Amino acid sequence: RNLTQRIKSDINSKKDANCYQIGETFGSNNLIKSYVNNGMLDSQFNFGLFFTQRRVFAEKNGSLLDVKLSLEKGLEVFGYNHVMGNIFDSHDQVRMMSLLEGDLTLSDNGSKKAWELPAIKVDKISTYNKQQALMTFILTIPGVPIIYYGDEFGMTGANDPDNRRMMRFDAELNINEKKQLQIISEIVQVRKNHAALRRGDYLPLFCDDNVFIYSRGDTSERLIIAINKNNNKELITLDIPDWITASTLKSLLNTNNLTVKNNTLKLELTAYSGNIWICK
């Protein structure tokens, strides 16, 4: 409380934009929320969702139904317009890319692996595709996306200190990392350009073990997001609510546009993919 009081009086009063405080507390949603109040923190890391999404995306048999449940439990506790931090990686955990690649499992000793040679690296294109799907999710759900340095191009690593490798830039990135940086940047730009992804409502439309489809919208736009964590193509027939009046869904990430017929959509989702459409 003293820190927050000093920030408001000594820093916020002299800046055009207020400081955004985010804390780190391990525990239940209610314990985490107890620090986010007037005169205290603005937000905390959304660990409940982080640990669930990590397990689901890292394990072949993980179910997106668990992610949906965790997301919605968080909304109940934190509120539908919360600014909690949705994290892809953490300075205290093994890098997500190491789990998506299969270099580590959640039962492995990540600290021991951190000291072993050769150091783990990303070898599979599919690992970058998996990250794109998970990043699309993090960048389009309620809350504030937190990108740990290197996540933007797919940095990997075991536990401390291997999850804190030196940052690399420009020519230090390989061709796959440069391509990943461009793709993740494009998803970030979509979020920046569409307020509904930051402050819009949240409406689940479909979810099973491998596919999660939901909508974000406000008074000026309606977006539909689809995530496929399966290593196979998924074909989904989706009935959308009558009040979503759209004849076409225009992709904001690629040329995969869709046509709405009688409030029904047919979606073809490639393996390990995410997409964002705007209703027209």
C-alpha cells in the first residue's frame, strides 16, 4: 500500500500515463485477487490460467476444455474487464518452447537440464506453429498479454538459469526465428488495431479437446477467434448466434476468409493454428 501511494503521488502525478503495477503471487485465484484492490496492485500474473494452458498445449492429450474452464473461472474472480497478466513464459519456469518441442516434459527436472550440454534448441517447424496458436490465444483473451523477452521469436530454455539466456537481435536470429518474430508481431498489431480484443466482451462459441472458438466484440466490431492445438486439420461446422449479423468473416491474419450461410460457418483449421476474423 505504501508503494502504491508513493507511485500515485510521486510518479503518476508527473506522467501522462499512469504506471501499471503487476505482482507475482502463487496460489488460488482468490489469493491472487486479494492483492488487486484500490490502493494496492493493478494486477497480478494469471497463474491459474498459465499452468492450465501450459499443460494442455504441452501434452498431446491435453484438452482445451480445461483451458476454457480456467479462463472462465478467472473471469468470475477477476471480472470481465480485468487487466491481469496472461503470460506465455516466466523467469521462474522452463521456457514454453522447450515443452512444445518435447525437449522437456512437465515431470522432468528442468533445473538439472539447465546445466547439461548441448543446450536445448528448437529444431521443428511444428514447434513454432504450436507457439503461434498459443500466442493467438493469449493475445485475444480478456486481460493483458505479457511477453517475456525472447518469446516474440521463440526462445527456448530449461529452468534457471537457462530460461534467462542472453537476448538476441537481428542477424543473431536464424531464419525460422525471424519468420516467427514477423508472425507474432502481426498478431500483436491486430490486437493493437482492434479495441474489442482489449476491452470487448467474451463469448464462447465452441470447444472440444482440440479446438476452441470464441468471440470478442464491442459496439463497433465483432471478432471471432479459433485455436487448433491438434497436429491434424480440423473441420468444424459452427452455428453462430442470430444477433451476430454477418455474411462474411474476413481474416485479419491471412487470406482464409469465410462465408456465413443461415448463421452457419464451416471452418477448416490447419494443424497447430490460430486465426482471427472480423465480421462483415
